[in-house]
Amino acid sequence: MLETAFKGSRIYWAWVLFLLVIIGIGFIFYLRQFIIGLGVTGMSRDVSWGFYISQFTFLVGIAASGVMVVLPYYLHNYKAFGKITILGEFLAIPAVIMCMLFIFVDLGQPLRVLNVILYPTLNSVMFYDMVVLGGYLFLNVLVGWSALSSERKGIAPPKWLKFFIILSIIWAPSIHTVTAFLYSGLPGKYFWMSALLAAQFLASAFASGPSLLILLALIVRKFTKFDPGQEAIQALGKIVTYFMLTSVFFLGLKLFTSFYSGIPAYSHSIIYLYAGLDDYNKLVPIMWISNILTVIALVLLVIPQLRKNELLLAIASVCVFFALWIDKGFGLIVGGFVPNSFKQITEYWPTLPEMSITLGVWAIGFLILTILYKIAVSIREEIGNVDVHH
Amino acid sequence: MGINRRDFLKIAGISTLASIGGAAGLTLIKSGAIEAAQYIDDPRALKAKRWGIAIDINKFKTPEDYKRVMNACHTIHNVPEINNPKEEIKWIWTESYEHSFSSQEYANPYIQDHLKKKPFLVLCNHCDNPPCVRVCPTKATYKRESDGIVMMDMHRCIGCRFCMAGCPYGARSFNWRDPRPFIKKLNPEFPTRMKGVVEKCTLCYEKLAIGLKPACVEASNGGMYFGDLSDPNSDIRKVLASHYSIRRKAELGTTPCVFYIIGGQ
């Protein structure tokens, strides 16, 4: 099936080349980081995790959200998702790979990464995160690839695949739950220490992931003969709506507990993010951009007439994606470190090398995504875009 | 660049000698003639079930008293002097009362002036229930079962900095770049670190092993007590039993083993 990725239009190759250039720039900056150390980033003794770990956290959500199309299709036999399911599965694969790369580029001694396997430490959440991410990658490669190759041959997928599909549905929430446990069990980090964190992660994931999938489906439809289906896109729109509302609701719950209790440590990070603390306010503008995008998205999503307009749905999806990216792919991690253990404030902002490496990893993800989608689309075009039976 | 006959013969000769030597060495190892040194504890080694430190804040009066203690630690452990606060490495340093004891400060803003203005020495608390050890994915930081010291294996650390997020005391520093150029005077007795690993106070395990107390305690001129918390007759237990003392963020359940003696007898 891979051969289909080597035959493409000019636009396809131009896009691949563009991604390769971004990857190349990121790689050069990574070499610099590899030689000098993580001092090339904006991280510090106080804000010891930054952009990389934030991207990792956000992308675990994107990976997990594949379940939002897999579950209705396989468990509830929701036919409208028949064609889009493969796009969901093939989105999860690059998302997990990006997660792993972001952990890797964040390591101070990357060549020692195998120590995590050589000295497995069952009391560390990091160990479980490695297990669940690796497992989820395997499941999605297995399920996506087998289903697609059976489809190409015009036969039903093998019976044993059903077991792995069910497993992947159960597995999906686990990756984001374990990722939340990385943060929510740390004594003294009050911004993260909430039983709600895993639920918040899942809610925002199930809004941001499907919103990206809507955009990808629209792009695929525009550039190829493969149509994931209007009904599928509209159904995804509803999923985004409900989970975006849930996400905002959860944020409200957190605000209530943090402020009504009046316990200072629980509100410091929130004040820092949205209003600034003691004249430190580097993150305030982007957090408010996130809030504004959230409001725009909710207006477009909640009113059915607006949501049914595909252009407005696309705009809403962009708003949801970036609102949640700022919230989770930036504010959540940095905010947890401000103020520090001594109630002092050190601010964080990513440096040029850090941003270039981050973009490079995203470009690797998009390259893998492009190749996988190209394969899926080519096969669908080949078999005539007929209804498929998984 | 060519080599002449004489140089060639020289190199060839040295190489031959070296290979014969190498082969002989291998044979020795194979035959068991050389064995790894068997590890025996130094008879002078200080031992305890649970080490602890008590800092008598009333005995720290001048800035010199603090400086002496901090320098003693940082010089013997090759702690680099990086002036950029974002990248600095600290094993023992001072913070204000308000910053060190946030919960106490919230509880009583009208506390005596001398406490409010006094610097407090802060270092790794060698917790009995250390969150850093709990979160480390490689056991690069671990609690030594024999005496409770929270240790660091700088050769195993992958630099993920999970321990830094886990430590509620800000006791851990990361080498954001190669620290060696920033070491003022190298102590060849103690290893230097490389970029990309986390480090912190290891309670002078290397000094305890040869029967000496931690450098900070030695330099404190009696301002710091060091001893076995599990032994009711130890000096540290006696001083804690007779003086009012507090610990940093004890409410987090980490059971810190560094005490601050506030009150008199």
C-alpha cells in the first residue's frame, strides 16, 4: 500500500517538500540543543517544563480523540462514520509519534532514554505513560493498516481484528488519563493537583481532536475525490460542541473551587495566567485570545443553523483547535510552575530554537499524516469510494 | 603529510608493544589474576538508620555565618557558579522566612520581626517519603534504604526533570548547559557533572563514608546538628526534644528530615 504515497500531484509533492524543509530547520536547531544543552530553550530552574511537554500533553489528547469516530462506528454501528474512521485512526498514529518525539527532545540526556526500559520503575507514572503510548501506537497501526488492506482486497477484515478494535477503544481514554496523572499527583503543584484534571484533559481532547478531524476531512474532500461524507462532518461538529461545552463547564468547576475556597495556593496560577501576578503577565494576552476564540467557537457551534453551514463549522473548528492549543499546549504546563516552590515568579517564553524544534516535530507529524492520508485516499479512489464494511 | 621510515618504524614498534601489553592484560583478567576490589565499608564510616539535620537559626547571626556554610558545600561538590538565575545550580542557599515557610506565614503575618527578616538555609530535605523518588522513571534518584539519604545517580539520570516538578521544596537543579566551565576551583576528590542531568545535595554521603560529618554541619560552628533521628539518645533528637522546631511544608506528607530550631530551651 505504501507505493501509493509515491505517486502524487504537484501540490502533494510541494507540500511534502515544504514539510521536509521545516523538519530540516528543526533538526539543525535540535543539533544545536543536543550540543549546548537545554539552555537554548526558555526553560529555567523554576519553569522546568515548557513548550515541549505542553505539546506532548496536547497531542496525547489528539491521539486519544480518534476514539470519537472509532467508538460510534464499531460499537454503535454508526454508518456515517464508515469512511471517516480511517482518518481518525490515521490521525492517532502521527499524534502518538509526535508525543514520543516531544518527550525525546525534552530530555537532557536523550541518549539514555532506554534507561526507562532498562530500569523499569513501577512507581513512576512516566513508565506507565510509555507503556500506554506505545500500546496505543501499536493498536492504531494494526487496526488502521489491516482494515485498509482488507478494504483494498475487497474482503471483510479478519475476525481477530475486532478484539484489537475494542481494545483500542478502551485504551484511548487511558493514554490521556495516565498523562493527567503525570501532573495531578504532584504535592505542592496546586494548579495541577485536582481530581478533575484527567476529566478536563479528556473533555478538551474530545473537542480539539474532532475539530482537527473536521478540518482534515474538509481538506481531503477539497483536494481529492474521496468524500468522508457531510453527515460524518456534521456529526463531528456535534461532538465538538458537546465536548467544548463540557470543557468550559469543567473550567468553571475549577474556578469555583479555587476561588470560593479562598485558599491562596489554588488560585495563584489561575490569576497569573488570566490577569498577571505582581506585574508578571507574559501569558495574559494569549490566554485571553484563547478565551475569545472559545466564545466565538461556542456561538458558532451551539446555534444549529450556524453549525450546519460548513464554512462556519470550519471557522469554529479552527477556533476550538487554537483555543485549546493555547490553553493546554502552553498555559497549563507553564502555569503550574508559576509561582515556584518559594512563591517567587520566573516567567517563561519559548526561544527561537525551541520554537523551531517544536515546529520541526509538528512537521514530522504532518508528514506522517500526509503519507498515511495519501495511502488511505488513494485506496479509496482506487476502489471507487464505495461504502465499506469494516 | 607523509611519514618517513624512521617514524613508521617508531609507530609500528609502539603499536606492537601496545598490542602485546593489551593481550597480556586480557590474559590476566581471563585467568582471574585481577579481581574487582571487594567493597568493604571504611571502619570510620558514620552510620545511622535515619539521618537528619537540625538548623538552629539563632546561631546564624551575620551574613558570614551563612556564606561559610554555603561555600563549604559548593566548593567541595564542584557546584558551578552560574550567575543567570534561570540556570543556576544550588545545593544549599538562603531564602526568606516568607518564601521558605509559606503556610506559617499565611497563618501569622504579625510574627516577630527578626523571623520575618532572617534568611533561612534551604537544602534537600531528604524526605522520608520523597516525591522525587516516587516520580523518577529510572531510579536515578533513590532513597538509600540503610540511612534514608535521597541519593542521585548522575550517570543514570535521563534529564526528564520529573523530579524537579515533583519536589515541593525547589531543592533540585538542572544542568541546562555544561557546568564545568563555571566551576571556580575544581575539587578532584568529587565528580563534576555533565549537561542534561539533575543534581542536588546528597548529604555528603562521600564524607560520611570516611567518618566525617556533612560539610555544611562542619562549617556551621555548632549552628547545625546532624545525627540519627531513629536514635532517641542522639544529639539531634535531644535538641529537637527540648526546642521548638518547624519543618518546611510538612503538611504535604513528605516527612522532611531537615528541622529549623526556632525557639530556645
